[in-house]
Amino acid sequence: MKSYKPLTEYLNLTESEAKAYLAATRIPNVSISDLSKTIGMSRTSVYSPLRKLIERGLVTETKIGKRVKYNAVNPKVLLNLFERNKVNIERLVKELSQSYVLSQSKVSAEFFPGMSGFESAVETFLNNTKTKMWKTIENASNVPTASMYQFEDFIKRRVQKRIFCRCILAVGPLTPWIKERLEKDKEELRQNVLVSAKTFPMQAIVAVTKGLVLFASFSDAPYAILIKSYEVSETLSLVHDMLWNQYMGDNKNEK
């Protein structure tokens, strides 16, 4: 999207708010200094529209060390954010990002290439979850530093939906980010069973909920695969239960 004007029309943003949001969609982890330079406003002038965007849930604020960084929420969530106001932003969403509507057939699979594809797949998985439980198998060491803020955003939105996560987590050295996630298990509605990343060097994330399965990889060529199938999801759910019961016992014995 080249112009900020559709944002003022469909989201009822001021010109400065629209410019700030559009710039944030293009620059991840943007600082207040870089944001002010990008949109041609002074630092002091940027604070007010930026605060309004944060209050409306369009921008998130993250402290990285002593610095504060800002990120625009994924444009695909705009429809959900403004549904109660009946704001017609379908045309805007199409311009900001590719959309994907889960097939209504009994069984379907969709391939999502690249990091933007990964975000689209997770977005679809979150928005189409019908139960209050995710079962996941993850390798915490595989999450790129640049994508950590995106994970935190997805976690926050999962928690807002009151969806609990039961995670089999392969871990190696505990980085500060991993430690923070483990310390926030209760707050982030998550229960972990820890296994060795050296013994189980899993390269992909697997997430299961009723009727849906998500596979995602952070390899040199990131991708995600979303499968809609009750048979596949129920089978992988049972496999997760078997592993969970086995390693839950091992974790308790280690304590």
C-alpha cells in the first residue's frame, strides 16, 4: 500500500496516526526515532498518535534492553479488531496482505511459503480454533530472534481468547527469552513438558486443535502447512497425549 489515505477512511485514523501505522507495517521493531524520520514528524509529535494506535490495539510496544520498540499488528487482524464497529475494511486488508480463507471441504491442505506465509498460517489457525486447547510440539531454540516479538503477539492474542496450550518443548541452553516464557507459563495459559533438544532435535513446530493441524519450519526457507482434517488432528492429538503422559512422568521424577 503506497498511500495512507485508505487508513484514514476505513479505520477513522488521523493523518499522523495513519502514517505511523503504515510505517510500522513496513519496519519491524521500529524505534521512535526511526519512525519520526520515516513519516517526517518530530519525535515529540509522534508520541501522541503512537499512543492512540497502542490504545486501539493497532501497534504493540516492546522493551528490548533499555530501548522501546514498536510493531504494527498483523494487518489480517484488522477485521476482528473492528468488527464490533462494523467498519468495512475488506478492501484495505486485501491491499495490506494476502488473505486466506480456510477451505470448507472436509479435508484440505494449504502451503504458506516464507515468514509472511508463516504469519498467515498461524493467523488462520488462531482464528479458526473452535476449542479452548492447543497441543503443540516445539523447539524453543529454533525461534529466530527477529520473530520473537511476533510469537509474543500471538501468545497474547491466544490468551485473550482464553485458549490453553499444552506444550512439549525441546530445550537446549536456556536463553533469557526462553526463561521469561517459562516463568510466565501460568500467565500465558501454558503447561510445558521439557525434553532435550539434543536428544530430540525437532526442526518443525506442530500445533493441533480440533479439526486443524499446523506444521511450521524456520529453516533457511521458512514455510508453514495448514491441514484441515478431523482424522489427522485427532490422530496427532492422541500421539501428543501419549508423549505428554510419558514425559510428564519423567519431568516429575527429575523434580
